[in-house]
Amino acid sequence: MTENDFIADVKAKKRARRGSGSVYQPKYQRAGKTELGSWRVRYHWRGKLYDLAIPVGRKQSKREAQNYLSECIAEHVKGTAVEAGTIHYQNLRDGLLRHYAATEKRSLKTAKDGKTHYITGLKHLDEFFLPWNPLAMDIKAAEIKRFIGKRDAAGDKAANISVSVRLLRRMFYIAIEEDEVLSVAHKPNFTVPKEPPPRKGFLEPYEFERLYAALPDDLRPVARLAYTTAMRCGEVCNLEWERVDLTGRGEIRLTAEDTKTGEGRTVPLLHMLPILRIMRAKHPKDQFVFGGDKPLGDFRKRWHTACVKAGVGKFVCRECENDAFDAEERCTKCKGTEQKYQGRTFHDMRRSAVRNFVRAGVSEKVAMSISGHKTRSVFDRYNITATNDLHDAMKRLDEYVLRLEKTSAEQTASATSDADTEGLVTQ
């Protein structure tokens, strides 16, 4: 090598800029000898140390390691990430729980032990993915379809399966956009099962009165309050007397902690006011309106019994959904003994109240303020149009058209009469 060649070679091998990372081969002692391992890259990004091995399949050389180091830093600069080789499903779910805790999501619930946190729908994902804990980059569309197929074969409803798939998709979004440990290229294509249309259960006034008569005495004011105010079940069961103003016109003042949406609202009481005044007079020391010293507990069994008695619900066989049973309460079709309930739910009180607001001519903005709906789309789902409403609409349309036709005929007759009168005057 000539002197000029040596100088040119030194210039080509300029020292890397400080802070741009480094490449190296770790040293191992084996049988008294020092051996070099595979090439690795090491660098810092936003205060975090990254020490990564060159991906399998790439050439083991210093030049290839330097190229990989440049690619890693470039992906960080562009907003993508390079840790996919170390991120497993366990890391994704932990990131989801941390995000829900940090943002105080109401869907993050606490188990009875007071320590364990969980999200509805996460259990099924854990049962499927945790046993083999795959890398995030290995969770492809095929694996998601296999998860959906397994849930579907187990008889789970499409709406419940959809909740789990959306949670998994949320895990990837958090890992990409917030934690920056994955790139967009690592997100699989999600096929979310098509959910059935939203429930359309509601009670007409005469149905509610039948149900009201069939309910136990302690549940009657609970149902009446929900049917007239569109309050959610949780808001009713956890309602405290300190939230109720029994003076003047009377109203319930829900705080942000009381509502599902995290926004407080005022609910007028009107004819529920005297009922609540009587209840307060009987129990002046109670903390909760309907539960005494604690929130009102689960009353679904008593609710189902009352709905069946009122003719707005029924019990069917869990296997074949036949509603006929013998004296021993066995299905007359498949001889099954397990039953399930079908019919009106307590949440139908809320749907019915929303529809009654609209029927009564209350503006949608005011109705949404009372019911606590944040979005118009959900409010529209609750504003169910019944067949009678359609017939009433057509009747009003027919009356309107008849009025127009009558007015047009009168105007035509009047114009003809004026023309005849003008002709007589001219003659």
C-alpha cells in the first residue's frame, strides 16, 4: 500500500459522530480462549439505552452492523420503532393496562381482592395468547382469525368477540403511537366480527304499568326513576341522598364521579319528587337512596321474574330456546334443565325514556343533556322508532296532503268566481 493509499484509507474511516451509537462484538471466554459473538448495535434514544442484535439472516460483518445501526436511528427519527424483536403479547397487554390506569379509564376494573386490575374482554385474549406468548410481529391476521374461530365455536356472541379484538387492536395502537416500541408495519390487519344491530327493547306506557305492578315494592321507585329520567342502572343503584335536592322543584345533581361519561349533569325529578320525599322521611339516616347503607345490589333475578309475570319476558331452554317446560321444569323438546331469560332488561327503561322525550317534543339537545348522551350517534340508537310512530307519521302526512288539496281547490274555486264576476262587469 502506497503512502497516498494509506492516507485515503484513513480519511474514509472517519470516527463516528459522538452520540450516534456504536457497533461491537461481545467477548466470551470459552475453554480458556476468548471468542467473539455476533455483531450488535448500541445507542441511546430519548434517554433510553438500546442494545440490539443484528436480525437473523443478515450478514455478520461490521459494515452490516453499521448499516443496521443507521436504520434503527432513522426509524426512530421517522417516528417508527425497532424493538419488535423483544416485544411479546405480555408486553402489549401490560402497556394497555398502564395506559388505562394513566388515563383513568372507567373500563379498567378492580377485582374483589382490591389489587388485580382487568378489562372486560381481556381474559379471553390472555387465555389464547399468554400460554405461548408470541412476539408482537408474529401476531398476524391468521392468528386473529383463529382466535375469532375458537370463540365462535365456543358459542360466544359476535359482540363479545368484537370487544376482545378491539382490545387487541388498541394494544398495537398504544405500542406504536405512545410507547413507540413498534412500527406501523408490525400492526396486523384486523378483521372485527360484524356485530348484530343494537337492541331495540323498549316499553310502551301500558307495558311499563304492568311491569310496575309486578315488581316488588322496593324496586318500583327504581324502575319509575329510570323510566322517567333515562338514568343508567349504575347511576340509579349508586345514587346517594346528598345528590338529591328535595327542596323547590327538586332535582338530582350527578357529579363527574357518578356518571359513565365523566361529566356531571342535572336531572329534574317532577312527579318523582313526592315519592322520594316520602322515602326520605321513612329513612332519614340512609346514605343511599335505594340501598340504605350501601348501593343497591344485583336485582336481575327479581327483575326477570317480574317481567315474566307482566308478559314482557320469558324463560327459555338454554340449549334449544324452547319456552315450554314440564312439571319438573324440564324442556319438553330436549329435556334440558338449564334456563335463560329473554325479554326486557332494566336498560330498556333508559331507551324508553329517550324515545318518550322525543315523542313529547323535547328538543334533542335538552334530551341529551338530561339522559347524559355525549354523541348524537348513540342518542339516535336509543331513539327507537316503533311501528305505531310510523303509522302516526303517515297519518299526519295524509292529513297535511288533504289540507293542501282542500286549500288548492278553494283557491281554484275563488279564482274561477272572480273571473266570472269580472266577465259580467265587462259585459
